[in-house]
Amino acid sequence: MTNKKCPHSISFATMQKILIIQTAFIGDVVLATGLLEKLHQYYPKAKIDFLVRRGNESLFNNHPFLNEVLIWHKKESKYKNLIKLLITIRKNKYDFVINLQRYAATGFLTAFSGAKTTIGFDKNPFSSLFSQKIKHTFRTNDGKILHEIERNHLLIKAITDAQPAKPKLHPNEMDFAFVAPYQTSPYICIAPASVWFTKQFPYEKWVSFIAQVPNTYNIYLIGGSTDVVLCNKIVETKAHPKVTSMAGKLNFLQSAALQKGATMNYVNDSAPMHFASSVNAPVAAVYCSTIVDFGYGPLSDNSHVVETKEALPCRPCGLHGKKACPLGHFNCANKITNEQLLKEL
């Protein structure tokens, strides 16, 4: 869909160059791709750039709608590189800068970008210097929980429409060809790891579940290079005759391409869940300490949430994961049964 009339009559002449800023973790960047989809839909001839932290740029390899990816090297000379980025942004002379974050560094880039219009959330410390600041909230006035994509969409609602676009990654033919040899028979993917302990379904629980998966399925364990040890440890249990670790062997887009062809993808509340959403792959998201009501749940047409059926007074114990269960029992994970997981298969 192209050349739709903007409700506020913003012409292409005022929307030739757009910058989207999201320098948080990879899952946040994947969810932000919905803005890229929607903006391209309304302004197909605009040059759209995306600013991410170093390490997330490969999400956009060969992206059909993207002009350029700007990279912030946050871990190396953080503020020196921030100034370099600001110089680049000002040289690019953007018409619109859209900042999804509530932190001072990206607020600084937005406020002093030199863009004709700057948009961001009111909780950003620099929001008073933005052309437009949008209220950041987790619920609507009538109490409805907002998903992160709905919250993000509020930033561009006035220049597009009221309907948020789902996140979307674009694996290309080479990505699909790379994973094709693994797709010759039915399979499931499992992403067993998470950065946070209380978001990660325990190793022993994954092994127990895998042992009950029918032998008609191949099982591919996916993750990054930091997940190799965990995935190899699961393989070495020989809980299932057809388990293969793909951790560290696939890039982001190849992982998404593999997930797309799976019978089911088992994930934690973490980035692989959003990968699955981005290619509309079937997904069963295992929620331990966090809950879907935080607004970051799966978005695939075939989505399932697996969580303990017991009403635990300690759950959720926080908006984000923790390094350990505060009470030591980790019942939010340990009370989940194999039957709940197998039901989704």
C-alpha cells in the first residue's frame, strides 16, 4: 500500500529524510521495525535511516526499505562516539527524527539533530526541546494494556494512521537458502537462553521437556555465541535422538528464517520471541518471572503463552528479569509442566 493520504496532510516534500532512533537491546529494535514498515507504507519515496547500538546493525542487512543504518559504539568511547554521531546526524539534515527511547543520550541526539521535526516520549529528559512529545504510558485511559508496538506507534500516529504495524524482519534468499538443509523434515526450534536468570526456563526443565518431544521431530537449539555452552550442554544429555545446537552458527536473519519454517518455536520472554513475531512464525513463549501484561508479548498469528497456573503472590517480581529468584524457590519457572509445553506442539 503506497501513497496513502496522511490525515494531517503532510506532503512528501516535508518527509524526504527520516531517522528512527532505538539503541536499546535487540528485542526492542525488532519491535521498533513496525515503525519502519508503517512509514514506508505512507512515504514510500522517503529515505529512512535507523540508528542502533553496535551489534544490532545486522538485523537490517539488505533491508528493502532502509536507506542507511547508523551505529552508536556505546561500549567504546561512548560519549566521544555520541558526539561523532550528532555531527553525522546534523550533516544528514533530516526532516523528521523519531526517538523511541526515554534516555538522555538519545534525547540529546534528537534535540540537537537540526531536524525540522523531532518527536519523542515525554519521559525523555530532553523532551522539552522536542517539536512534539508524546505521553509514555503502559495503559490507555480506559485501562487497556498497550503492547510496545502500540506505544511506539503513538509517535507516528499523527503522520500515518491509528493502526500499529507489526514488527518485520526481512531475511533474503541467501538466508533462507542457508537454513534450507535443516528444513527437509518437521522440526521445532528452542531458544533456551536469556540474559536474565529469572526470564530463562531452567536447563533441567528444557531437558525434561525435550525428552518427551516425539522422535518424529528434529530439534534445533538456537542462540548467539554466548549461548553455545548451554546449548551444547543440553545436546550432551542425549535426552532426544535428534537435537542439534545451532547456537553461534546463524546470524539474526538466518535464525528468523529457520524459525519461520518450524512447527513450533519455544522461547523465553526474550529476543527470539520477537524474531518469531517478525516473520509470523508459530511461537510458544515461556514466561517465568515476567508477565504478558507488561506489553512485550508474542505477536505471531499462531502465538501461545506458557506460564505457571498457580497464582504466585511474588509474580511478577519486577518489570525486567533478575539475576536470581529473590525468594530462592523460582516457582514461577519450576511450576510449569511438560504437559503445558507439549500441548502447544
